[in-house]
Amino acid sequence: MNTTIYYFSGTGNSLKVANDLSDQLTDSKIVKISKSNMSVFSDTQSDKIGFVFPVYNAGIPVIVKNFIEKLQINKHTYVFAIVTCGAMAGSAPNQVKKILAKKDIKLAASFTVFMPGNNQLVYQPASEEKQNKLFINEKEQIYKIASAIKSSQHVEYKVNSIMSAVYNLGYRATFNPKAMGKNFWTDEKCIGCGICSKVCPASNIVMYEGKPKWEHQCESCLACMQWCPQKSIQYKKSTVKRGRYHHPDITVTDLIQK
């Protein structure tokens, strides 16, 4: 049975999961979710469809939400979601479930894969030791997840109604794509290489007079900041003294081309 895995990734965690899962499943392919790929409106040929994405503000990235809403899927397709996160899946799996339910499609299985946290707006990257432990755990998790998908198992994501309401409230209250881009800036180390613009999945960064300019559709994936080879991209003042993180097995070329 053929499987299509749609993924969204900023720092490479979800791309790594999508790659590893595809390696475990025969007759499978991965497809990037990005602004330039939003023209994919129909997939009625795949026997199984998966969505792999990170948690932002306890919920689903806006671009992923829009993609799933637009995608036409056969009613009898086995659909699964894999959420990558540093601490919790929040309301993300239930959000996917509700989006699909509006189209009379069931979310057959939801999985959570813990990866190194990459929100350096708030905290320092995890230590190398902790990262390595999570990478080992990811491989073990993917093996189990692949087995469940192969046998078309139904896996329910369980979260109580009160916590779900809290997650949804936080999701709506804390993320504003139009305002997010206003707070990025570059220090004197910027060389105008344009990598930030190339890795941005929302096509939200344009190069103006050799410097990046952020527009108003930021997904808060932080790909621009994390992949900058000069570490010159900052957000307000909170990131100046913090390190950077992107998955060591993923390259800039992988992120751009996949």
C-alpha cells in the first residue's frame, strides 16, 4: 500500500522524522508543506496519508492547518499525524482531528515524537547529551510508529477537555503571524548570503539591499535564525546570548530541496 507523508519543518526535526518513517515504509514518499507547495489540493490516490509537523504555541502551525483544510482526501484513506515537540503535543492532534472531521474523514492515529526543543526565543538549546538521548529515542519511536501504520492501527490521542481548552486558548492568544516578523533583526555579522530567505517555508523573507526583510506571514518556525551561518539573526534581545539548534542529520540543502 502506498503512503504519502506530508511534512512541515523549520529546524529539521520533523523532516528527520518524515525521512526515518519513509525508510521504514515500503512504497512511500515525503512531500514538503510550504507556501510554494500549497497548490497540492488533492490526494485521492494514496492508500495512507500522514502529516508530520512541530507544535507551535501548543497547536498546529497555521500553514499546516491551511494545507490540511484544502487537501482533498478519499474518505476511506488511513490518515495519521505525527507531532514533534520538546515537551507536549498540546491541542495539535485534536486540531487535526477536527479539521478532518469537517470533511467526514477520520484521523486514524496520532503519535508524538519528542525532539530537542528549538524555541530559542525562550530558552537555550538542550545539551548535546540530552539531544543525543532524544535522537536515540526517536529511532525507537519511529520503529514502533511504522509498525502501527503498517498494520493500520487506530491510536487515539488522549487529553482531557479542560487541558484541551487551555491549549486552544493559549494557541489563539499567543501567536500572531502578522506581528511576529516585526521583531527579527540582523547584527553586524550578517553577510547577506540569503540562506534565511531560502529556508523560510512561508516565503516570508525577502532580500532588500543585501539584507533580509521580514514580511507579515511568519510561521515562527525560526528556520531563518537557526540556519543562519553567521548566527546574526536575532529576535528582540532575547536571542543575543543564546545558542542555536538545527537537527545535525539535516542540511540546508535538504530543507530547501525536499
